[in-house]
Amino acid sequence: MPTSSSRPTSTASPLMPTSLEQILLFVYPATLLLGALFSLIDPAARNAPYNPITQSHPPTQAPSYFALKRNFLNTYFVKINWAWVSVAYILFLFTHSANGPTSGLVFTPKRLRGLVRYGIVTLWWTIVTQWFFGPPLIDRGFRVTGGACELASRFEGQGGKTEFVTSKACKVAGGTWQGGHDISGHVFILVLGSAFLFMELIPILLKGGMKDDRLVRKKDGGVARAAVENLETEEEDGGMLSRIGSWTPTIVASLSWYMLLMTAIYFHTWFEKVRDPLANLLMADTNFIKLTGLLVAFSALFVTFFLPRAVPSMRDIVGLPGI
């Protein structure tokens, strides 16, 4: 791992993000806040009817095309977002010259460590949204906090309630997920996918490397700066293939951020004027919903990109982007 100790860093923490990383991480809560404010300021969004249980607007009264759950990007991009993230990242990993030779499927150390980082975030995505020794964490958390399938509750005492332990099974049965605290799956996936790609691409997009080096803890306990390799020449050598390898994940990450903004504006709204006390209570929970989706995604980023900087043995396996 290339390091430089040109200035004392003994009191600095390797876990702290660089200034550019701080900006990137700040963008996400700022996006959620901006979307919430826009939903208050825009008359169409503010006055549009919204069902907090189904988390949707009536199709005939939606304030925008992107407020429709069946809009093109939501149907063919957001709902299968991790497939897009996976394809974009694998393309970047094996076609960009900064990661190794572009001719053939060559598994360089950079690519192997990149696959490990991808494996960590994919495992996190699976545990939270797909499967965790049964229902995923999203569904487990919802049920632990008192949630249940409305349709299943009608069959209480007949074994029906225990049959619907996932939101997917509940929806297939024609029921609705009600009563508990939910993690916004959209916020979680869009933040995790886009931030993962941006964190991997930062050294490539800047071409000259990070503006300020990341700090890493060495095996002797000292703290040094991790020197980022200059990738400008490598990208030029890769030609068109390298440019495709970097621009494809950039587009996927940017679209993910845009759909996060649309989600913040039109879904899981933080503040709404409602007359129904029950609806008002449900709206209060949406603050929790958005923040948990954001924090769960950030926890995966911490383990993947920041923890290895402080743990040398982990860094040997996971590596750091651009190094």
C-alpha cells in the first residue's frame, strides 16, 4: 500500500473522510432535506393527495410524472437498481485501464479487491432487502416494531397471520404492510448504489488523484497518508474502452441520485398538512423511515471504505479504490 508521511498525522483518525468524501456524503441528507422542502414549497406537491399506507399518490391526481409509482425510471431502473449498479461496476472494473489490462478477463490484485468491496455491499443489500435467514432486515424490523399484513390480521387465530412474514408475500396476497416502523428501501438502495459507485470512481473522475490523501493506519500503529496513483496516463492508454468503463457507472450513479431526489419530493414525505390524526401520526414516522434508510446505507459504506483504513489486515483484503 503506497504511503507518504510528508507531514505529521499521528493525531488524525484514519476513519475520517477526506474533504471531497465529506461533500459526497453530505449530498445525501441534503438531497432528502431539499426534496422535503420542495414538497412544501411546490403547490402541486403540497396539495396532492397521498396515501401514507400505500406510500403513493392516486394515479389521476399525481403532481408529477415522477410521482407515479409506475413511471419508467421507477419501474425499469429503481426496482432493479442493484442489477444496474452491478453491471456498471463490473464493466468499470474490467474495462478501465486503471484496474489492469483491458484485453481479456485479467484478475489483477486491484480487480480482486474491487470484487471483495462489491461483495461486501452486495451482501449488505441482500441482508437488508432480500434475505436474512428468512425475511430480510427491512421486514424483520417492521414486524418487531408492531407491523403486520392487514389481510393476514383478518385470519388471526387461524394461522393466517404467521404466513405473511414478508412485504412481498403480503402484497401478493392482496394485503398492505401496516403498523410498524419501516426502512425506506428506495432510499437505502439508491444511496448505497450511487455512493458505492461514486466512492469507487472518485480517483478516476479526478484523473490526477484525490485532492487530499486518505489516512491509513500502518501495521506498526502509525498513521500515514495513502498516496493515490496518478491515473491520467492509464486512462489515456485505455482509450474509448476506459471512457466507457468510467462513464457508464457515472450515469448509473447520477440517475440513482436523481431518483433519490424524486423519492424525497413525492414519496415518504417528511412534512405534510393532514387533518386525520391517524394520518398525522403516520406522517411523523416518515422522518424515521428516511433517516433509517440513509443510516443503514451509510453503515455499509463505513465498513467497505472507511474501516479498512484503520485495520491493516482488513485493508490487505479489501483494499482502497485507486490504490
